[in-house]
Amino acid sequence: MSKKVSLLARRWSIFRIHRRGYISLIIIGMLFFLSLFAEELANDKPILIRFQGEWFFPVLFSYPETTFGGDFLTETDYRDPFVQALIQQGGWMVWPPIRYHTNTIHYNLPSPPPTPPDRTHLLGTDDQGRDVLARVIYGFRISIIFGILLTFMSSLVGIAVGALQGYLGGMTDLIGQRFIEIWTGLPALFILISVSGMIVPSFWWLLFLLLTFSWTGLVGVVRAEFLKGRQQDYVKAAQALGVSPLFILIRHVLPNAMTAIMTYLPFVLAGSIVMLASLDFLGLGLPESSPSLGELLSQGKNNIHAPWLGITAFLVLAVTLSLLIFIGEAVRDAFDPRKHG
């Protein structure tokens, strides 16, 4: 245990020495942490209301207008000046820094949308009058969560398939390699276009569809590590002692293969984000109303006279992917055996 802790400590030390990767991890970690509180940062509902001695949390719960002295039993429209006057007469409310949700349309714009950045909309509005900054915050969160889930799930499948191929070898490896060659040769984009015409794309449907084609990325690396690892003396000794193959795979071979796997994960995550943005750009990804960086890129293409749309989406994607690549470089150095000599 102490050797493992010492090895992890050395790897972490090497990772921190790689200043660009370490700072990138801090930056993207802070941005993702802030995006988890997107509802408190950008919303068309107050975060907190104190009305007639009672506390209300509109971001978390829905309240009818009659709660604040209105006339309707439907959910309160907190942007209505009449409702705001009612609440201010009996208390006060705290608004988020950005008073717009992803699909909140600002009808009283000084000019037809899209409008350029101003004091009200720091990054301007899109072609439907929605706040770009709010959609960027929510879109960034969706992109990172989608990328993490797709990376995790595709890694599990890829590691399992590559481990079985590499450890068992023989016909299992031969058939597996031929299947992967055929599978990777399929026109994934055309299949996604066909499927999107038959079903309504959603977050989980899209995750499943992309998983069916993205799991092959790690198979080759894992297979090579397990082909090498199964020839080691400690593996042959465990086989001679009658240890189960599953235990040998998990306990003896997989830890040594994790070095190669870990160095690939940040790049797989970056690729997953690009895949989502590409499909959204083509209109094959998340539903149209969903906040998406790819959809914002598409708006930039369709509205050349509003350059802030395309520039914003490009910069967010470029910075996010650059940070992930820098992290990947630092992880690669940290797991490089030559760095521990």
C-alpha cells in the first residue's frame, strides 16, 4: 500500500510540475464547478424571496401567482412588473447575476435579434432573442457532463473488449479484431442521420448512439497492453496456481495497463465534446431548444451579420478543448515510466 501511495505521490508531483496542465486542471475544474450552479447564475426566477415573513425558493420550487397576492393559479411569472411590485410591497427578492434562463426571450430589445453585446446582455442575444451568456453557461455544463459520461461508458466497454482480446488471444482476438475493423468502417454519420429521422433525439438517446461507435477508441491500446502483460512471469505463476482469469485480469494485468489508459482519457473526453458539438451543429444532436455550443456555432454560420455568435461559440470550444489537451499532456508525463527513474 505504501508503494502505491508513493507512486501516486510521485505522479501527482510530476503532474504539478507540468504547470500548464496543472493550471488548466484548476481552470476547467473551477468553470465546471460554477456551471453546476447555472440555475443560480442565470435564471428568469429569483434565487430567494422573502414575502410576508416567509421564505420562498423559486429556483427550486414552483409557486402559483396567488402565493404573492396575484390572481392566477398558474406558475408565477417573476419578470412581470405587476408581480414584482406585489412582492416588493410585502418583502424583497434576490435575483441571479444574469436574469435570463436558456429559453427566456427578451421581447423589448432595442433592435431585432440577434442584438450585439450590451450592458443587459454581455454576450448579446441570438436570433430568437435569448441571452447568449446564459446559453453558454448551460451549454458548457451539458457538454462537460455529456463528455464525461460518454468517456466513462465508452472506456468501460473498450477496456473490457480490449482486455478479453489481449488476454485470451487466439480466435477470440482474431474474431474481435475483424469485427472491430468492420464496425469502425461503418458510416457512423449516415447511420446517425437515419436514426435521428426515426426518433426524437434526447440527451440519453444521443449518449447511447454515440457510445455504439466511440467504444473502439481504447480497444487497441488495452489489447496491446494485455497481450504484453499476459506473458509476464507473475501472470503465468498465477495461472499455474489456479487463480481465476477474471481475478488475474483485474488484479494483476489491468493495473499495469492503466498507465496507457489514463494518458488517453483527457483526449477521449475532448473528442466526446467535439462529437456532441458537431452533431448539434448539423442539427442531429440535442433538441433544438437545448443550450448547445454546436447550435450556437450553427447560429453564427446562419447569421454572418452577428459575428459575436460564432466568435463566442468558437472561443468557448477552443478554450475548453485546449485546457483538456494541456491536462492530457500533463497526465501523459505523470504516467511516463521514464519520469520516475
